Amino acid sequence: MLAIRHDAFPFEAVRDLIGILRAMYSAARARGAGPRQLAAIGAIGSELRHAVELALEHEPGTLGHAAAWQRAEHATGRLADLVDCTTPLEPTLDAAARRIRELSPSAARESARRARIRRG
């Protein structure tokens, strides 16, 4: 049974975890991780995204809001199972930096377009 929660959902923290998971997935794929590990990382990200969707749809003090919290906490526990004190952070940070450096041509065009709009 879900316990009703009246506290605000931690949107920023959950979005941070989703970003970390994206970088972890990219790093795992780059080092040749198997489909099982990639699926586990992807499933945690999906659960966190679903938690955000639920929290956006339901006000604090409702079952939907409590379900959002439960999903986020469950996903966070699953993420903790994937890493330990010996898990290197460098590959994940490298993957995140690579995603920033390697803008696709369409993303670069969009950035240029936004810059033109800001300049007027």
C-alpha cells in the first residue's frame, strides 16, 4: 500500500539521475557491454522518466504523487545496485563530454539559429 506524500517531488534530482544514466549507457555501449546491462540501464531511466510524468500529472497528497515517489525511489535503488565504490567515473564523464563535443549537424544548426534569434 502506498503512503500518501505531501512533500514536493525532487524533479531536479531525478533529471540529474536521468542524465547520469544517459552517460552511463553511452559509456557502457562504447566499452562493448552486453544487451542485458544496457537494458538494465535503460529500464532504470524509463522508470525515472515515468516517475517524472506521474509527478507532473498528480498533486502532492494524491496516490499518483505517491506512486511517482515510489517509482523514483525504486529506480534509485536499482541504480545503486549497478555501481559500487570500485566503479570508475571517468568513462561516464568521458561519454557525457563526448555527447557535448560531438554535436550533430542538426543540433549545430539549431544552436546557430537560436544565437541569431538572440542577436535579433
